[in-house]
Amino acid sequence: MADTVPGPAPAEPPSAGPAPGGAHLHSPVVDWFEDNARDLPWRRPEAGAWGVMVSEFMLQQTPVSRVLPVYEQWLARWPRPADLAAEAPGEAVRAWGRLGYPRRALRLHGAAVAITERHGGDVPADHAQLLALPGIGEYTAAAVASFAYGQRHAVLDTNVRRVFARAVTGVQYPPNATTAAERRLARALLPEDERTAARWAAASMELGALVCTAKNESCHRCPIAAQCAWRLAGKPEHAGPPRRGQTYAGTDRQVRGKLLAVLREAHAPVPQSALDRVWHEPVQRARALDGLVADGLVEPLPGGLYRLPHS
């Protein structure tokens, strides 16, 4: 799962090379996780690989509290990839509700179609096959393989990268984008045992989400505080505080959300006039609508009508 990208940091800190091994970190972090992990539905055995995949799509740039109700509704309606694949992609956009970044819904629908057509409706366990699915990148493939199938992969979301940056590299924040040095470090820190590696992936992520947070970190609750390179160095502020998130009010994102809300609530094509009423500024409104059409989230029809995509 991902959170807000932190502020700028040196691309290659002097001490960012691979650690000699993370054995001294594994047990404290995994033991902490066993006692403190949140009871989330996608972590339960009944969630299966499809539940894990759905959660990973939804959690990108979206907090757990907002994802939980949508996740439950999604899995109740589409408990298997084939169930989602059988419906129009517009239904995925409709069910996505107000999670934001609705192109994720289209990508998840596309992945469900590919899983149904290529893999008999079962989410593949093979990492390369996961990576070949539409909408699946390096992080999601590793996360599904690790969390759903217990495999040994470096799972690098922003939470994990921040833990590694502080505990091992000794800097406050990781770079804005994942670097080759971070990947090498993550691989060097992986436990050799596959089961332990999968737990380590989940545990280090949870540590970053709950304790080693971007702001107001809780070092007194951290199981590896005594070994944390950044804390031992006196918590130097290499990069300043994390960037604030982009303002939403008045942006094209807000206009797109308002237009999509009208289309989600309608079960028949919507006339242009109904869309015109949601935003006062015609140039920005037209730009937002054109963007939705270009992204495949809205389908224009003859007669000035619009609907969610049907194919």
C-alpha cells in the first residue's frame, strides 16, 4: 500500500549501498507485527489472491479508512475475477465511488479480464505472469506474490522505503522515486527463508504505516529504535518536512470527480446539459470532460449524450 510521497531527498545518499544483511532487524520487526498488525479483510485467509489484488489497487494513494467500505462492497459483488470481467468496465468505475483516481478501476477491470482469459479465472502465482497483467507494475506484482502466495520478493511501497531509509541508510526520507540503490538494499535485507521474507514484507510495511510515519514518527513504539541509523545520528533533517498534498478544490480533478458522480448515479445516458450544471466554468469543465473521454472513463454518444464505458 502507498501513502503520500515525501519531500525531496538526495538521490543517492552516501551510505545507501546494500547492507551486509538484515538479520538483526527481521525478528524484532516480524515479532512486533505479530502483536500489532491491524485486522484488515485482505489479510484474512478467505480473501485469497483476488482480495489481495483488489486491495492493492484500491490502496494506491488512498488511506485504509476510505478503502474498507468500498473493498467490502466490491468483493461481495465480484468475489472472483471472472465476475468482474463479465460486466462492463463502466460498472467498475461506478462501484469505485469516490475513492479517487478512477483509472485504477478500469485497470483492475482489465486485469480481471486478462486473468479470466489467460489463467482460467485464477490470479496467477508466478511473478512474471502477474507483471504481464494490464495495470500491474513492479510493486503490485511483488505485493500480490508475497502477500497472497507467501513468496520471497522485495515489496517497496513508500512506507517500506521510509523505514529502510531511516533504519538502514540514516536519512529522514527516501527519494521521490524508487532508485536502483533502494532496490539493491531491499534485496539485501530480504530474509533467505521464503515464509519469513513474506512476513518481513508485510511487517516492514505496517511499521512504516503505523510507527515510522512521514510526520510525527513514534520512535518510542518502534521495535528497532535502538538500531535505527537515523535516530542514532540525532534525526538529521536532510530534506525538510514532507510535501503537502496537492490542493483539490478548484482543480480539474475536482471537476472530473463531479462529472463522474453524475454519470455514476445515472443508469442511462446523460445529456450534456446535466453535466454543464455541475461546474460553472465552461472551459475547465470541457477540458475535464475531454480528459475523462481520453482516459476511457466516459463514452460519448450521438446526440450529445455521455455514459460510463460499456466495452
